[in-house]
Amino acid sequence: MSYFANINPELLQLIPLTAKRVLEVGCGEAMLAAEYRRRNPKAEYVAIEAHGPAAERAAERVDRLIQGDFEALTDDEIADQGRFDAIVMGDVLEHMSDPDRVLGRLHGMLADDGYLILSVPNVAHWRALFELMHGRWPSEDAGLFDRTHLRFFTLQSLKDLFARTGFAMGKGKPRKFLLTQEQADKWIPALADLAERMGIARDDFVRRSSTLQYVVVAQKAERRAAEQITIRTAIFAPTLMETRTTLPAEYLDSVPGIISTTEVKAITLPKLAPGAPKIVVVQRVVPVSEARWIEWLAVAIRTGWVVISEWDDHPDLLTEVHGVAGETRWTSIALSHAVQTSTPALAALFRQRNPEVAAFPNTAFTLSPLPRRGDAPPKIFFGAANREGISQAVARSLSALLADHPEIEFEVVHDRAFFDALPTAAKTFHPTLPYDDYLRIMGKCDIALLPLEGKESELFKSDIKYVEAGSRGLAVIASPAVYGDTIRHDETGLIVPEIAGWAPALKRLLNEPDVRHKMAAAAWQEVRDHRMFADQVDQRHRWYIDLWRRRAELQQDLLARSPDLARLVM
């Protein structure tokens, strides 16, 4: 990979998704910009790059590309349209002749509530110490010993630089690379022994010397530091639920005021400073008994945690699909400080048992570029779970159409019953996939089929499959159940109320590519404008902060709903 085409994942993760205007200094080929814009497509992205060939490629990926050396450009040339919500510098500051002046200028270009996100190599890495002790300083094309580095930083010297230039450091993500494992295993303990003899805490030295690069967020020092809140997500139904679990947790971590972590099939509450804002989101847990849940809840309350129950389905579906029966499937909903869910119907249902409910619609987390479809026969996607009855009926209804179109290929994920019922040999089956692979397979297709039977419990489901298909530029055919409230028929997709209508709808999209492309583009635009997680981040953050501030009131209401819990807590 080209030196100018790297993406630092930790840097990407710390760029706030709420930013409306972003400036990147030293963008290379703007691969980081392209990936950020997939997450936040409505942001305006301005970038600066001095290297001509890299700048030429970068211009295709950003809204505005300024070719030149930042230190030689004027402030007016860069910030002519106003200040920026986020300024990004990935491994650039060490190449500047005057870092103090650079950060001083960036301070003026940054909005008052904006953030500076940067990465620098750590000159206190064990390999640098090792080379110096041998009287050497290597000269390399890239990395820690890049021959074009003009300045060198430790974490403390970076903090000092921030202080001199009007910034205060916030959270960060140290990147720990040992470079050579065998040598690291041999020499880090030896260097740590020497550090101890010098009066340096061994653990602190090992932590510093194992860090190759610091990736940090800073804000203007005159601004009150963002109120840090810890969000701990406990995931009890990980399969097929990434859009409600791991992905929200990962993307919320882009907020400078949130520290977000996850764990699977366990609820471990980290020890934090007394009074530190903290919330645990418990996803779709069904306790073995109400008494066991109350016992755990009492511990959470005594240690200062606000507890949110996360549900994206009607609890009765657990009975239908997994055989989970009894009132305990409702316990975590009724006995939590608050509930978060995905649809207005579920929110209304849950408010019957808990008055504090927020509905956050399911969203796309990344938006692929709208594909340019060629002349190849359209490929059809079907990916679903627990749709066996309706999916088989839809598959069989396509028999005559597929006999006339043997060239049409299907990609089927998870639903073996649909795959087996498809009357064609041009089909590929994929078992349950990781979410990125699921979206990759979907993105190779042109049309998505979204059938729902319309059972009462299904009416509480979300329209996530339409959102996913739209984010990858597919045209959709869907049942009126759930999707009828979202899809505008003949504009963002086709709604088919009867089984007999699936074949004619599919035939239309096959035979009328202009109609298919127009519907796909309309759905893609709707997702871009209204259904990205980036649009929801601020709303979630505000709700979590509000819950924390109202925790005494929420706890009083919770204890009133459960005398048994009150006896344990009081």
C-alpha cells in the first residue's frame, strides 16, 4: 500500500460523527476522508496535501482539496468558509518545522466547541530507547524513524505543547505495536529493570514504551471540558444484532464526551471514580428469575450505575422463535431505570411497564457510493431469519418468471428454506455472516426482496433491511407489514401486498432498468439524508446525559415498581 494511502483506524474512530465541517491537514490520498464520509456523508470535508500525485487522487474524495504546504498557506486560503468542527492531523505534526505556530493557527480555525484530533509517534517507544542506548538513530522511509521527521514527542511533551497553544487534551487511544515481538520480549523487561532502578514505576514505563503512537483528542482550553460519561453495553443476543449492539457502541465512542465499551453474555461493572457518570445498557437479557435480576440490579444501583434495557423485538418473539416463556422476558424492561428501543410501536408497548422509554430508529452506519450499474443481468439479494413460511411462498411464486430468466442470479444469506425453494440453479447460499460480509454480499446485488408475513408480533419489527439495502444502492420489493410505513411505493421501492404480486414486481424491475436505478437512487438518498447513525449520535448522547442527571428521580420510580428491590437498596 502507498505511504499516502494508509488509514489509521484509531484516528478515524475519534473523529466526532457530529462534525459538520472537517479539515484534515496532510491528507495523503484522502483514504481517511473517504472512510469518514461513508460514516458521515453530509459533512463537508476540506483537506490539505502538499504531495502533488497524492493531492490529485485526494481531490476525488473530498469536497475541497487545497494543494500546498500548510505552513506556507494563509489562514484565509484554508478557512475561507468559516471555522471547522473537527481538525484532523494524522502523523503530520512531527513533519512541521514549528508545531507551536501550527497549533496556534489551528486554534483560530477551530470552532469554539470543536475538536482537534491528531496522532504522533512516541519517541519514548522501547525501540527508540534501545537504538539510542546502542548509539544509533536509524533513518527509514516511514514509521518511528522516518527520515523526514523534524520534531519528536512523548505524551507529556504533547500535553505541554497543547497547553502552550491553548488546547487541553481529552481522551486518547494509544496504539501499541512492539515492532519486533522477539526483541520486545527480551529487551522491554531489561529496560524496565533499569527504569525501576531510576525510580520510575515499572508498569508506567512498560505502558509508555509499548506505545508506538498516541492518538488523542483536544479542545480549546477555555472551553469547559466535555462531561465524560461511560457507556457499558452488555450484549446477550450477539447474533444478527450488530446494529443494536457492537456498532452503536463503537460509533458512540467517537463522541469526545463518551467512553464506550462492550462485553458479551456478561455484565461486569468497572470500578470508576465515585460520582463519575456511568450507564450500563443491557441488551435483550432474559433473567433466569426476577429475584436474580433484582439482586444484580441492587448491586448496580449501590455502585452508582444507571441501567438501561435495550430491546429491538417484541419479547413474545422469544417465545415463538426460541421457546422462552414466562414473565421473566419482561423483567429487564419493567425493572430498569429506562428502556431504549427501535420503533414507536415498541416504545408504546414498553411504556406500559416502564415510563422512561426512548426510540432510536435503526440506521445505516456506513454509506457506500451509489453504484454505477453495468449491463450485466441484475443480481437479487435475500437475507433474513425466521421468515420460513413467507419466504418459501415468495420463492415458489417466482417459478414462471425464473424459467423465462435463467440468467438471473440470487445471493441468499441465512434462510436455507428460501434458498431450497428457489426454482433456479443460479443461486448461492451463505450461512450466517459477520455483518461486514453480509453488507459486502448485499452490495454486489441490484434488487433486495423483503417479505414479512404480517403476524402481530412482526409488526413491532424495524425496517432495518430497507435501510441496509438503500445504503448499498439496491432497489427493494417489500411486504406492506413494517415497510409500508417507510417505503414510498413506486418512488423508493415497491410494496407488494399479495404473494401473487411478487413475480410481476420483480419482472418490472428486471425489464425496466431505468425504473430500478431511479428507485435505488431515491432509497440511497433517503438513507443518506435521514437514516445514518451519524444523525442520531447527538440525540443519544443528550438522552444518556439527561438520564444521568435525573437518576435520583428515575431510581425513585424504579423502587416504587419493585418493593423487593427497594428492600435490598434502602
